[in-house]
Amino acid sequence: MYVAPTLWFTDCILTSVPLTSRDVPIGTYILSVITHDHTFDQLRVDVLDSESSPVEVRPYIAGTPLDPPSTVLLPYPITLSAKDKFSYFSPPESFNILGMLTNPMVMMMVVGGIMMFTMPYLMENLDPGALEELKGQQSRVAGVQSAFASGDIKSGVSAIMSAGEPSKDSSESLSNARTPQKTSKGSKRAKR
Amino acid sequence: MRLLPFLLLFYTLGCWALHESDVGVVDWHKELIGVPSFASQSTAPRFTSVDGRNLILTATGNNVLAAIEEKDGSIAWRYIFDAEDRIIGFYQNGDENAVVVTLSGPGGATVRSIDVKTGEVVLEHHLHSNSEGLLVEPHQLGKDVAFDKSAQDIYSISNGHTVTRLSATTGEPVWSWASQDQTSLTVFDRLVSTPETVYAIGVSTSFASLTLHVASLSASTGQLIQSSEIHSSIHDPSTDLFTFTSAASPAVVWLEQGLVKYLPLTPDLKKKKPNTLSGEQFTSIIDVGLSSHGVLVGLNKLGSTVLKVDDDGSNLKAARALGGQDATDSFAGHAVNGSPHLARTYWSTKLEQITLELGGTDSLETTTQLPLSTEKHGKIAHFTVGVSPSGETTVFTTTTTGSIQLYKGSELQWVREEALATTTHVEFIELPERVATEGDLQRDESFAHRIGRQIVQAQDFPRYLVNFGKRFVTGSYASATSSAAASSTDGPLSRDTFGFRQIIVSATTSGVVFGIDSSNGNVIWKRSLEAVESAGVAITPIKMWTLKTVSDGVEPEIVIVAQRRTENDDSTVVYHINALNGDDLSREAPSPGVLESVSVFQGLALEAFLLDHHGKFVVLLDEAMKVHLYPNNQASRTIFSTILDKLSFPLRSRFSRQQNIKGYQISSSSDGPAQATAYPTWTLPLPQGEEIQTVLPPASRGPIASLGKVLGNRTTLYKYLNPRLFTALTVNPHRNLCGVYLVDSAKGTVVYHAEIPANHGTCDVKAALVENWLVYHYYESEFVETGNVKGTKGYRLVTVELFEGNGVDEKIQSSDMSAFVNATADLSAYEESFVFPHALSALAPTTTKFGITAKDLIVATKNGKIQSFPRRLLNPRRPHRKPTSEEAEEGLFQYDPVVYDDPKRVISHNYQVSNVQKIVTAPALLESTSLVFAFGLDMFLTRVAPSNTFDVLTILITRPMVQSKRLRERWYL
């Protein structure tokens, strides 16, 4: 019994590999193509003790159990084509301003920086009522955060629970403690 | 915003990766073929030409068939045979045939037809399976190939009894004939073909000697025409039996008790009485590759004589005498336009040069001198001569030092050092720093002398100025990816900025030691050991160490322990060499020629090791367990006597028909260290039928940067760092199992043991141990339903990490602990197995100067790649679920049974690094970077930075910083 696969590379055809009449005993085999520069799929080849279909070929994924075998049968004789050509090299790193700016870390920092300067102006343009409401919300968020950060989960949870019903004294006690700048930093931490 | 520069740094450093521009700068690759095997005509080098290209075909001792370009010595192609598929010979139907046919494997199992132009296999046919091959000695006995001149079909003899005709177009057998007597009584060894008849010529065993046996077969059907025994007495068919293959008169020639017998062959084999060459007696006959022209060379005490067949093919006659007979003479033949030419080389004492005489069968024509440096390259061991129609001679020589050279006329064209392919031991040697050239400054030098000296020194000034200017303008300093090669003006050997330029000392089995420049792979020096000089002496290096390094304040020194084998006795010898220039340091007045050995004792060394304790010296153990020291001086004896009772070492030993390991200690003797002997202390208790296959030496004690691993929850796992651990690999054919043992050499405690399935009774386990990390690779041939990687066949990589105690924060200080404390066995092993994508031929972890950098695993795969696998990937503590934040903090990520085969980590990239036997890693001066050297057949060296080059700013960072600095300087100055 012999198994003679034909190998196809992306750019050229290797002559039908002359693997002739190697007596392969009955059993289950994994056919891997060993090449230097190309990748090939692995195949499971069963050499059976049967006249009608002596060889069964199935796709095989490395590391998966051989049992149960795949239900997909591939044609025999085997024809394989290269899946990919290895690329060993990384493109040279260039000092690319655009690439640097598209880095999420840099983007976050740029947005943070812009917010730092524009926030006071935004605050000024808000009407007093809306500002008061905003401050109240922020202080509650900050309260929850600080509770969690200090490990006091219970009070953090209770702070969340009470978030729906605004209490006047808490907004008052916190409103003078926080500045808009600091709040923006706090929100950044929340994002992280 | 202040964080920005740091962020930039982080971002631009990126991941360590190979760039296309680094190829040939940070790495080099030397393709080798091995030393040509010239013992038999069927493997010896020969000239061929295809499409106007002149090539040299040769089979080599590294089991390679190679074609070398005649014009520049580059490798046109090479075909590397598997280790179990040993090449028997290569055969060509005429010098300009487009295919070369090879016969290889046990008993001549495989016939391949290879395209001479490209080296591609055109046909492959298996005459029998490898297991059916008969193993005979010499391995070429009973195998031959001949051709059908018109149809190009291939005739082969395999196993000494089967003749097969293979079709040249399909490779399928046309017919096959096996002799009736398939026992070893008759062995057919040669084939001669004519258009109608194929003659199989062999020998039959009779009472006193061997008699000639000839069978004639029909070329078209393979039917036996006649089989006949010829009354004769042949001593050794491989040296005394020859066949003439010329189509007109096939004939057999043999040497019988000094007489040359000649028998022309006819299909009916009627003539049974050979003609005897009258007059002269010969001690031996050699085939110079002209047997198809009916020419041989006979040698006797008086000289050498050409033996030539008559024009009508009826008789053999002595023609021209070739001249005096000396052991250094060698002969070659070549046919020019169908007329045979013979060449002889000899050492001309008058001219002190090697002389080549060339002539026809009847007269001497030309004499040329070959400018071969015998001091450097040794003598000519074999040569092949080619004569162009215009009369120009081309000589291809193989010297006794394994270098191959090509001469055109008397001009040397190129040299290849093929002994490098037989390297077995390698040592990296750091170079000294560059010395400022102020050496000849004298206090009382005259004015004129000083002016002269300064003018000489001023020659270097323009280069200095250019370099200074360049550095100032471009801000280009040495980077981790710049070439380490010395420029031609650098003066004596010195290291580069980061210590990438070192000397690699390579000891080979060809009896040559090389000093190789690690920056470009060039041979700096080459010294031949005694084996090259005197025939019958074989020198095999066993161990090699650096005795002194640059930091000892002297030129680095190397010591090689070798076995010296002659026909009569064996001895253990030591070579002591200056690593920078190969000078002999063992003598006061060394001879300039071959390196002379220092004989330590008679017999073979059981073990040799280097002791590093207030100075380094070598301890050798002879067969009687007696201790010998090198250098054997007062200092080493004193040091040895103070520490000898602390020494313990394992030795392989054979007792009760089982290979096992015994532990030894050295008994102190009142008569001083010269009388010290080793005595056994423990034996590894192996199960019945299990044998030691390999003992890997104890892990080299590189610097250990951290004693533990801090986990995410702020607890610590302390590394089990027992310096006495060594790895033993075993095989148990009865149970079809292989074993991996980690053993404490002082008391034989098995610290770690694993049983892995063998592949049909054989074990090919590759293992490496560094610090507390053991990694091993094997082939899983059964699909077991247990373990992490269950139900699949294939290659496995297992990593094991040993930690002290039973869990976190348990510390026993294993690295400093005495061997006799019970707690040395108090450890826990974390292990994990992975499906590995490749078969391996070697593996090694990286080493760095201080051991801070992570250790990657460097492997040589069987498809010719050197690849690195990050340690993080092979961490046995990778969780089998999504990692918790604590685990993520530690750098652990989820376990995946398949090791990712990342092409970006193939450090040998496009190079095909074939047949790597060993990988050696060495530190550079830069902590982040390790040098990786792979050898076996090819040689390959590169640099790797497993944790990125954290100690060098990349060029991308330095350049903008330097530029902005310069800009500021211009504003404010």
C-alpha cells in the first residue's frame, strides 16, 4: 500500500512527490508535510485491511483527539496545497507620528489632556441648575469608587443602592470637596 | 503629559523581533557538506559537468551527497540522507549525465535518481524495507549499481544476492533476480553490464579464503544464463577485486597472493582459467576511476605501475611505471577525449612542495607544483584530477585536515574547511578589550624616533576624524543589532562594545581544532592534532573547557581532553591551547607544526571534569579509578587535597548485563592526591530491563538572579536549586517505556522521575535542565486517554519546574544546602505537557551574563530551523481556565495544549540549518542578549534577546533624543 501525496505550493508545483511503494502497515497515521517555508494542513490517514477502500483520508487538527475520527472524508490520492508561506521578519519599526497617535494609550492621554483644559470653560457655560445636578451625580460616583477602592464594599453597595434617591445633605457635603478637574481624573480611572 | 516620554519608550521598544535588515548582520550561517569519503571509488569526489557548469560531486562522512561549483567552491546543491539511510555510493552513467543515481540504506535498500543540475530527487525506489537489509562490514560490500548504456536503466545489487533492473523513466522494477543461495555463502558485490548481458560478480566462502563467483543474466529478462565458480583465492573483495566495465570487453581483475589475475567475461562463462600478469608481483591494486578504460594502478615495494588492458581485451599488461612508492603518494585518473590519463602526487623533498605528475598510460607529460601549505592543511589524502581538452589540469584535493581545495594548474582557487562539520565540542571565549597602541612609548626616545612614531600614528587620524564626525552628526552608536565584525584596521583581536565578538573554539573528530570568529564565522586559526600527521592514530575529543579567561588577566586558555587510539594501545591525552591564536601552551618550546599532546595515562578515561575552586584544573579518572590532575602542579595538588572528600560524581557502569549509574566519591589517601582513588557510594535502582541511554551533565551553574518566584498574591515559591542535579535518560525495551530521571549526584536520590512511552522500543528524548527548570521532548506514539494532551499522537514537550517544600513560602535554601541533609528531597514539581509542532534534534535554554533575563528555549527542528520558544509559553503553572487577576499579574495566561508555532520566532529565518546536533548558548556583555550557536553539519550563530534589549535604547529612541539635544545646544551656545 502506498500513500503518494502531491504537494502544491503557492508559487510553484513541486513534482508529484515520489513516495513509492513504501510498505505502510495497517494502522492510523498522521500525515504532516515537513517543509521549510510553507505550512500544510495535517491529515489523518487510516490504512485499512480492506480491498475496496484501502486508505481513508480525513482532515486533522493538531492537538485534537484522534478518537472519534472526523466524519469528513477527503479524496485519495491525496492532493495538498500549501496553506501559507511563512514570513519570518517583522516590518521595521519607524518613528511614525500617525501610528503613534492611533495607539489607544496615546489617544486616551490626548483626550484626557484636552478635557483638562476645556472642562473649566464647559463648566462655566453650563447653567447653575444643571451644574448642581451634575455635581451631585459625580460626587455619588466618586463616593462609590472611593468606597470600593478602600475595600469597604458594603458601603459601596449601599451607595449604589441609594444612588436613585438623591439626598440633599450628601450633595452639599461633597460639592465643596471636589473640583471639576479632579472629577475628570476620577472618571478616567473609572474607564480603566 | 510628563508620562509621555516613558510611554513613547514603552511603545517604540515593542516586541523583540527579527528584521530583514538584520540578516547577515546579527547572524551568520555556514553551509557545510562534511569531509569527502574517498575510501571507495563510489563515494569519492569526481568531476562532472551539466549545461556548461562544472561541478564536483562527492559523498561525505556526514552522509551528504553534494555538488560543489568548480568556479568558486559554493554548494550547488546537497542531498542530506537520514542517519539510518547511510549512503553506499553514487553512480553516474558517463561524466556528463544529467542524473546521478544513489544507493543507500541497510543492504542497499533505496535507489534514488537525483538531477545533477538542481539536486532534486527524480526517482526513488525501495528495493526492500530497511528491516530486511543485511548488515555487513564493510557496509559497501554486496551493493553496486550499473547502467544500461542505451536505455539508461539502472541495475542494482542489494543485500549481496538480489539484482534488479529499474526503468529509468518510471523507477519501477523491470525484472528482479535473486540468487538461489541466499545465505551468506555467496555475496555478489559487483555488476558489469553489456547491452545483452549483466554479470553479477561476487565471492563465495570456501575453506581458506574466498573464491570468485560470477553469474551472467540476460539484460532484457533477468534470466540466469550461467553461474560459475572460478578457481581463485581472494583475500578481501573490497580491496582486491576489480571489474572492467568497458562495453567491448567486460572483465574481472583480482589480486591473488601478489599476482594479478585477469579474466574476460563472456555470457556463457566458458573461460574459467584466468590469465596471470607475468613478471611483477604487487602488494595492492588501486582503482583510480579509469576502470571503464581498462586501467588500474598496481603498487609494490619498488613503485607503482600502470596496468592496462590490451586493445583487443584479451590480456592485461603492465604499462608505464609511475615512480617511487611512498606512503604520502596518491593517484588519480582522468580520461581526456577517451584517452586515460594518470596523475600522481608526492612530496618533493627538493622543492619542499607537493608535486603533481600527469601523463598518459605510456609517458609522463607534465609536472606541476601545488602550493599546498602542509603546515596548515596537512598532506593530501585524496585528489581527483580533471584535464581540459586544452591540457589545463584541475585538481580537487582533500587533505588530512579535512579541508578541500581546488587548484587550476598550480593556482589555488578556493579552500573549504569541511572538518568543521565534524565538530563535537565547542567553547565560547571572550576576547580581551582593545588595547590603546601606546605600547612602545619609551622614556628616552630620540626626537627623530618620536617624530617617526607620531607620523605612523597619524595614519589612523583621518579614520578617527571621520568616525568622530559621523558619530557626532548622526548620533550612531553601537546598537544591539549592529554587526560585531572587526574592521580591517582594528588591529589585534579585541572585543566589540557589547561582547558579541568572541572566539568559538571547535574540537572536531577529524583531528583538527579551529578558532572561529563569532561575528562572521571565519576561521581565525586552525591547528591539527597528531592524527593528521601519522596514519593509524585516531584522536577523539571527549571534553573541552576554558581553563583561563580574559578576566584572569592572561590570554584565554583552553584544555581539550582526548582519547588517543592507535592499533596497539589507547591513552588519554590533554591539549593545552591559547584560545586566541591556537598556540601550544603545554610546552616551553612548542613545535610550529601539529599540536603535540600531553599524555596523562595509558588507557581510556572514565570521567574527566573541571574543578573550579581557587583556580581551575582538570581531574581525570583512569580505568582503575585512579585520579590524575592536569595541570599537575603543586597548586592544583594542594587545592585538590583540601576538597577531595567533598567531591562526588556519577558514572555510567555496566554490571550484571545492565547499563546503570553509580555514584562515586574520592577517598583521601595519606600518600597525597596522586594516590587518590574513587570508590562507589550509590547505585541508581533501575527496574528490571531498564538501561541508561544518556547521562546529561549537571546543569551548568550560570549566575542565578533570583531564588524564588513571587506570585500574584504576594507569596513566594522558592526555586529548588540543587547544584548536584543531573539528568539521566533510560530505555526499557521490554515495557516499551523511556525514563527521565533527575538524580542528586552525591547520594543518588531521585528528585524527579517520569515514564514516557517509547516509539517501538526506541527512545529519542531530548532534555535540558537549567536552574530549577527541566524541559524534555519526545514522540508520543500511543494515544493514551489520560493527561492534558490526551488521545493524540505526535511530539510532546514537557516542562517541569521544581520548587522547594510543598507549597508557597516554604524555604529550605536548597542552593546552599549540604547534600547529606534529608530536606534535599523536600520539593514539589509542577509539570505540564504540550503538543509540539516539530521533531527536534537539539534543544538548549539561553544563557545571559547575570541570569536576570528570562530564559527562552532554543530548539533545532528536523526541518532545518532554529526557533525560540518563550519561557512564558512553557510555564507549567499556566491555569486551565481564564486566569484570575492575580495570575494575570504574574504573567500567566490560559493553558493551550498546542504550542504556538510562531514563524516570527524562527531565528534562523530563511536559512536551512541542516542536521544540527547541538546548540550552545553563551552570554554577551549585554545582559539582555544571548549568543546562540548551532552546529552539527551546518553552523549557525545569532543573537537573541528573550526579554527584549531592555539595557540598550533602540536607535529609534536615541536618534530623536540626540537630535533634540543638539538643537537645544545650538540655541543656547
